[in-house]
Amino acid sequence: MYAGPQAAHLTRFPAPDGRDGGLDATYHVPMLSSAERQQRQLAPVRHGLYVRAANGRQLRDRAVQRLVSKLRQAIPWLTPSDLPAARAWCEAEVLSRLVFHELRVNGITTGQGEPRRLLSEYRQLRSAQLGYARELAMTPQARKALGADPGREGDAVENFRSYVASRDAKRHDARTAS
């Protein structure tokens, strides 16, 4: 909506040094050198569950992405519809690792001998993660309930029983044939 020459000052940004256009006209802050930019990018990085810095969250997000890709390679039965649950499992895994590290470094009890609050957070994270693992058929019990055990050839005890039975049958056949 153009209201004529009197409104031109509302639609254009004056350049700080008198030039028209360019990056200086777009950004009203001084441009940073590469060293200053790198320092500002790395400065807020913190470790732990409650990280609020953008770079710390990005590092955690990249760790989740890497873990999802490794999970897809390790568990071939995952379908695209399983990916949100797989991503949630990976997020819980990354956060659980951070919490476990904090508990290992700072101890599981306070100075008064009481358990840290982070210990219950860790337990809740692992409990939620186990639910996702069941839904993704990552546990032996879940695979058995589905009737499929993609990573192994069925139940190990059942395989052993069938192996022993087949060996006994072969021995019995060999004795009766001679």
C-alpha cells in the first residue's frame, strides 16, 4: 500500500552510512568477523538435560538424527510409519545418556544422603523408552508376541529343541538302517 512520497520514509530503511541497499541496509547491526561469529556460536553450548542454548539443542538434534539412521540400519523391519516412534525412542536415548552422565559425575545422592531428583527423571525416561521399544518390536518379548523374530531365527530354546530332535531322529535312522 503506497501512500505517496510523504510515506516513503515508512517503506525504506536508510542505510547507516548513506549508501542505498546492500547487506548493511538490511541488517541494522554491525557485521561480525568469522572469529567473532564462531565465538558467539560456541559460547552458549552447555551439556545436560536442561540445555537451553540453541547450539546445544542442535547438537542434541543431530545426535538423534544419527541414532535414527543407525536404528533404521540395525532394525530392518521399521517402516516409514514407525519413524515417529523410532525418533521418540532415540530422543529418549540421547536424553537418558545425558542424565546418566550427570548422575555418574555428580553422584546419585545429595549431600544429605537423599536421592537426587534427576534419578527419578532418569527412571521415567527409561520407562517411557521401554514403551517405545515394545511398540517397535525391539524387545524379544514383543517380537515373540508378533510371531516374528527378524534378527534371530525364532526362539533359541525352541531352535535347540528342534536341533536335538532332528539329531536324535538321524541317529535312530542310522541305527535302524544298519
